[in-house]
Amino acid sequence: MLSARWTVKPQVSSSEVLPPLRVGDATEIAWVQQTDVLVVGFGAAGAAAALQARESGREVLVVDRFEGGGASQLSGGVVYAGGGTRQQREAGISDSPEAMFEYLKQETAGVVSDATLLRFCRDSVANLEWLEKHGARFASTTPKQKTSYPPDGVFLYYSGNETVPAMAGQHPPAMRGHRTVSAGQSGATLYGALKKATRASGATVQMQSVVRRLVVDASGRVIGAEVWQIPPGSQAAVRHKAAHREANACYPFNPNRAESLRRETLEIELAHARPILVRAHHGVVLASGGFMFNREMLQAHAPRYLSNWRNGSTGCDGSGICLGLSAGGRGAHMNRVSAWRFISPPYAWPKGIAVNARGERFCNEEVYGSTLGNEIIEHQNGRAWLILDARLRWQAIRECFGKELWGFQKWPALAGMLLGVTRAFTPERLARKLGMEPAALRAAITANNRAARGECDDVVGKSPAMRRELTRGPWYALDLSPAFKFFPLSSITLGGLVVSEETGEVLLGNGQAIRGLYAVGRCATGIPSNMYISGLSLADCVFSGRRAARHAALEISDKVASKELTP
């Protein structure tokens, strides 16, 4: 459990969260702004909440620490949808809400109730159509083979573990990863549509604004928030925007420089932002993302992932979660983190074998990247290698120089095969170089080859089509550990505030709802809080955002006229 107050030290790129401002009622406050629904964070979840609240006839104010977008804008723009979408039907894919539920029940492992998961599946078609209504486009072209992210021109694919034999159920697997139609990675395009629709809906959007504390009345209801905004048009605002943009741009190539710029944005906020008390008559929706960029929270809840590459944006600082905790909410699944160790493409890689420090296989190599990554971090002490023979290695290198792979797929793969590789002419010599028992690695290769020839079952359940004999030296071991700097192991946090699965309201420790306070997206526990597969988080952003907004639109606090302060 986190403490209610989270004071951020200067070296942490986050915003200070203070205990709530507690008042008898709303008339005691000199409110500067008033709205029906205050949305904190303008990524996909915040945009979905804002749009739904506007469609429900409510006034909306959206505030964001930076310029909006968050992790959603930097994502691949994939929405996990099924149950018979138009795109699935056009591609000749048979699917149903029941089939989608059967598969996702295995991935979610009880983090939400069966009733909520089934509702998510039954609402899936309507939620995808709702995104299309607001300007997002999806298509039905499918790839030739399973991939971590489809090439340009391909927009519907297996984005999880649907084809893995261990996940087989009564229904056939179905492609449910709906990538937004766009050239390049599609997150910016999907978010751009939501951003445009939100502004067109009449919602007010206020950038460079941080919520540092909630306002709570005597009944325990959240009635507003203290928003700290950098004065628009000021030199501080210009510097803040420039530093944030540069941090995002240089992070993949110069993370130390990016971290310095993030500290600069925080220092500007603390020095120049000014408080604005905002009255929210219907509720406050926390939508500011997870906490991958808050090292203190990671240290407290998921220390195994501290060395992983932090995926997402600077705004994923945990501040929304801390706001909920400050009002008496509680967190759950805070130790759950998605760790993406994708080994396909290159398509030759999963035909090799992944082994641990003992030289033993531990996971089906064809699984989704976060399934493999979490197995490495959680159960193999962060140490694993992919074993290839000469034939598979050269096949993989040739694939990297083809036109189908993205740069973020081919360059780390080449680095892994050329810079982070251990090479030997026999499996025994390779094992000794890696500190393994030679007999164990030889046994793993022998068992793999027997399964590839159809003489026995594969020890980790790999499907027959993905099995290959490994026979031709030299032998290569590719480092799959998070410590290998040339092949980053990207991560995002999955836990968050416990919310009502009916309304999205943040819950107290006793299970009662905090009236007027909601959490959505990665601020909240939800569909992806056990295990991430591509598109599940964005789909949950829409599902949870709309759920909270619908309830907030119906809720109303005492609208006694309050004293206003002219800014």
C-alpha cells in the first residue's frame, strides 16, 4: 500500500501530490473555475471520458501536465477488439463475444470479474465503432505470419497469445488487434482523432496544468481540485513545452539527456505554476496514466523492473494514482508490469530455444512478448538466452535486411545477433561460456530436435509449425536479459487504483465508493492489470473512460451557489 502523501524529490520526474483540501461544503471555497466533469490527463482514457461526458450533455474541463497524448500518442495505436467487428467479418474471421471472453479470461486471471470481462467483450464492437465515429479508421488487411507489430498496409492481426496451443479453447483463435490506419506507428493518428473530436465536442482543454490536490467536503465527496497551471504564453510555458518535446525526441537515443530535461520541466512547474481552484459538480476523473516514470514508486512496488526501458511518457508519473490514495483510495496489482521481450520478428527467432541460467527451456518461444518478458523477470531472475544454430541465425539476419520489418524490430535484433551474442562451435562450449551445465544445454537441444522430428511432445508446448531442428554449428546465444543495453526490454506499469467495476468510482479500503472521484486507464485496475497484450490497454482506456463518464454525468453534488474569485 502506498502512503497517502507522495512528496517527490527533485531527481524524480513527477509532480507533488498534497493531502486533500478538506472543507465543510462547496460554499467555503472561492472557486476560480467551474465545470461539471474535470478530467485529469488527456491521453486516450481522458479523451474517451471527456467525449462521453460531452455526449451525455455535461460541461467538461480537461487538464494535462504537458500537451496531451501521453503514452497513448506514443503507442502503436492498436485497439484490442473482437466479437465480430466489421473488419473481422471483411477478413473472413469468425469471432463472438463468448470466444473473446474465453481467451481473455486466461490472460486476465481474475483481475476483473467475469461479468465485467464479458461486458467488455460484448461492448467491444460498439466501442470500436464509437472510435470510428470520432475519426479513427481501422481496416481488415492481415499479415502473412504472426508478428509483434504489422508492417505498413496491414491493420488486423494476432496481437496476443491467441495461437499458442496452451491458450486453445472451444473456439478457434481470432485476430483482434485492430491497428489504426496510418503510415508508420499509429498511436499519434489514433490520439489525433480523439484530440480533435474532444475539442470539437466543446470540451475545454487546459494544458501545462497539474492537479496537486483534491478538494473534499465533509461528507467525503470529491467536489473539485487544486490545479496548478504555468501561465499561458509566459516564458516559463515556452521553456516547459520545449524541454518536454526535446525529452520525448531524444529519449530513444540519449536517455540521460531526456532525464535531465524531465527534471527541468519539473523545476519549471514547481517555480512558476500558479494554483486555480476548480469546482467539479459531477466529478473528477483521474486519467493521467501509470507510474513507469516514477522511480520511487517502482522501487516500492516493482523493483525488479527498475533497469527496464521505461515505455510511455513523462506524464506516467503516478500522480493520478497518488491523488486517489490521498482521498482514501487503495491500489492493487501495483507489482504487475508488462515487460516486452519480443522475439518475432525476425520470424526465425522463435524457432530457436530460450534457456535460463541452468541451460533449461522455461517458456514457449512463440508466446507474446510480455508473456516471455515477464517469465524472464519474475521467474528466471532476469537471465535468459535465445539459442540459435548457424542456419537460423543467418535466416534471421536476412529477414532483418528485408523490407517487411520496422526499424524498431530489425535494429535491436541485429544488435542482439552481432553485438550481444556468445558464439561457440559446440553446445557444450557455448554452455561453459555462459556458465551453464553443458549437459543441461545439450539435453535441451536434443529434446527440441526430437520434438521437431515429431518423436515426442515439445517440453514447453510449442506448436509443430514453430519447431525446428538445431543441428548446424557454430552455435549462438543471444542475451535476452534486461541488462543488455543494445536490446532494450520495454515496460509499462499495469496496476492502479481499485475502482467499482460498475461505475469506475475509486473505492475506499472498506469497498465503499468515494463519491465524485473516478479513475480510468492505467490510473485504475482494469482489464490489462494482470497481463498485457497489444491493444488491450487502449481498449480498456475506451471502456473504462466511457464507463466513468456515463456515471459521472448522472451524479451531481450540491450546486449551492459558491463564491467565485475572478482570476
